[in-house]
Amino acid sequence: MTVRLYDSQAQALRDFAPADPGNVTMYVCGPTVQSGPHIGHVRAALSFDVLRRWLAHRFGRVTFVRNVTDIDDKVLVNATAEEPWWALAYRMELEFSHAYAAVGILAPTYEPRATASIPQMQELIERLIDAGHAYAAAGDVYFDVRSWPSYGALTRQSVDAMESAADADPRGKRDPRDFALWKGAKEGEPVDATWDSPWGAGRPGWHIECSAMSRRYLGPEFDIHGGGLDLRFPHHENELAQSTAAGDGFARYWVHNGLVTVGDQKMSKSLGNFLLAEDVLRSTDPLVVRYALIAAHYRSSLDIGETTFAEADAALGRIRSFLQRAIRAAGGSYGWFGSDLPEDFVAAMDDDLGVPQALAVLHETVRSGNAALDAGDNAAAGTALRRVSAMTALLDIDPLAEKWGASMATSMASALHRLVTTMIDQRAAVRADKDWAAADRIRDAIAAAGIVLEDGPEGTHWSLNNG
């Protein structure tokens, strides 16, 4: 079956055919590093991590570029005298990288920072001015939206129906919808946040950054441009307009992931309803986070509720239990058998990255594998083992994989804490009833497991007996 992807510009499923069948090229908008990542950022990056892995499985090679926007109005606003904008940007970049790595997101082939491609941005701006699609005014440079008849093609809007572009001071605009390609230096902004240019000192606009970086690392035309649904307008619309107006083919497919919501409201820093990735990863097994965030279809919204991570944990527990049973039955051998993916799994993934349907195939294979083990059919159980191993490895959710060892240790420690705490509560209850014999039996059972109890005025605490 041919790989099909939903193209946001066509608003339809399209057969995916890379320009070079041996090398899929992808550009995904990365973070603007004015503050740390929330769980919505992680979900977006995971969506394209899964897509990248599947395309690599199908085509063999993927050149994957994800940028870092390290110069932007928001970065400058959040900087302080004690932490300059460039130091803040780097610290936040590290927080994003840590969160991405924690949930198994592969490092990009290239991860350019916007500040490293200023000459390429200026060159693109000059091409647009020469072509009559941009103009300099009052130290700024704007894209002339009415000069480009195709403006609005990505989101299917007419120029007259659009709101004014709010990305720059409108002091020199011909039309309020014109957007900034270059922002002239303003009083009070850091001197080291400006670069010399033919139009005066200043810095690039947000939209020109991605057009220039994608061209620099992937060429004037590439296969897939990805990003969050909230970036379609104005960011991606403006990217498409300025790149094509400059004569580049730009993206052949547009792929957008759905947003994370809390109580059916978009998760957003501006709304204050976000879950910081750091907090979630501190309290939840990273493998559980990965599973929970990829389980919904990438184009759908994902509402984070009280049971989201508990359900993911339970699902992974069923997979882990089967793998352990099947490995014991097979004499302890285990490995990834990549060629043994079930046809239904492949069909689901080929059909616009249908991870929910693929996970259904995975869990049905787990169920049938357990039934085979119960019936003593080791041959069928072995087939299920190979298939489950292959599917979980491809999605990078294999709970027995060495890379998730730390996660498994965290889960085991959490389970042990819950178990011991329950026994401590039971002991407290029988002591309150003056059933000293029962209290001693519970304490002896805990001690036999190598756990030491310490009774004090603030309650009972436990620790492992390392002696």
C-alpha cells in the first residue's frame, strides 16, 4: 500500500512520493525558546518523530531539519539584566532538548539556530525586493501581500478577510496585512540583538527565518513541511508566500499536528493552562508519557485528563507482561524482528500515520499471544512475540528496551512505594485496634523483604535495608 498523508494545503489525503525516493526531506518548525516546553510542545515533536521513523522504515533515509528560533520578540521580552537574551535562549533550548530526549525523540539531522543564518535571510529579502514583492520603509522591510496573487493559498483565505499583521510596528506599512521581513532596531533593545543590513541595523522577522533555514539545509524545494496546527496562519502562510514569491518551489506537502487541550481548551502559555514538560516528566515515567502522547491520531486534538497517563501505563503493563511471559516460554531469547510487522499494522501506518489503529493491532497481537501461551502453543506465541517486538520497536515503546531501563526502574520504585505504603497503612489500622499480633505479622513480612520501618511522631517511614 502507498503511504498517504493528509496535505493541509490540499485539504485531502495524498499519495506520498518523495522527490528523491532514497531520501525524504522534512522541515519542522521547532521551538521559540523564550521559556521552557509544555507538554503540547512535546506532543508536537513526538508526532513528527513517529512520522520520521515510519518514513525511514518505508524509504530508508530521512533528512530531518528542526530549527530553533533563538531571536524573537518574546525572547527579548523575557530576558533580564542578569540573563541576556542569548543566555536565556540557550538555557531554554537545553530544556527542550532534555524533554525531547527523555521521551525518545530522535535528534534531528540538522538543528539550525536562527541567529546562524542571518546572511541567508538577508539574501532572501533582497531577492523579494528585487522581484517587487517586498519594500523597505522606515528601517523595516515588509512583504507586500497584495503583490502576490497566491497569498492565502495555504489557509484558503482572501487578503481582505485577514486581520492586520501584528508582528511589527506599522509605521511604514502600505497595507496593515503586510508582514515584517526585517525589523529595524528600536530604542531600548539590546545592541547585540541587531545585525547590520542594507536597510539599517535590525533583526529578522519570524517568518523569514524558517524560509531561509529550510532553503539553506534542504534546498529550494523539499518534501514535507510540518508544524502545529496553530502555525498554519500566519506563520506557514507567510513562509509559503515569501518563498514561492522568491521563486522557490518550497514544501511539496504540508503536515500539521493537532493541539493538546486541557478541558477542551487549547493548552497555551498565554492562557496559563499549560503543563510544563519538566513537571510531567518528574512525576510520570517518560515511556508512559511517550505512549500517551502518540496514542491519539496526530491530527486530532488530545485532551489531557486525570486518567490519560494511568491508561497509558496500564496499556504498557499489558505489553510488558506478555513480552516477559513469551520470552520465558521461548527460553529467554529476545530481539527486534523488523520484517515481521503485521500487514494490518503496516496498512494503518501507511494510511496517514494511523497510530491508534496500529496500537489496536499491537494489543490484539498481545491478546492472541497470551491466549497461545495459555494453550501451550509456543509456536504461535513466538510469532506474536516477534511481531510485538517489531511493532513496539518501530514506535519506540518497547518496555523491555534497554533505553527505557531507567523508566522501568522508576515504575518499579513507584509500585514498591505504593505497596509498602499500603502495608504501613494496614499495620497502622490493626495497631489502632490493638491487634498487636497482626501488626507484628505485617512488620515481619515487610522486614523479610529487606525493608526497614521507622516509627516516629510524624508517622512511619520506610527505607531499604542496605546492610
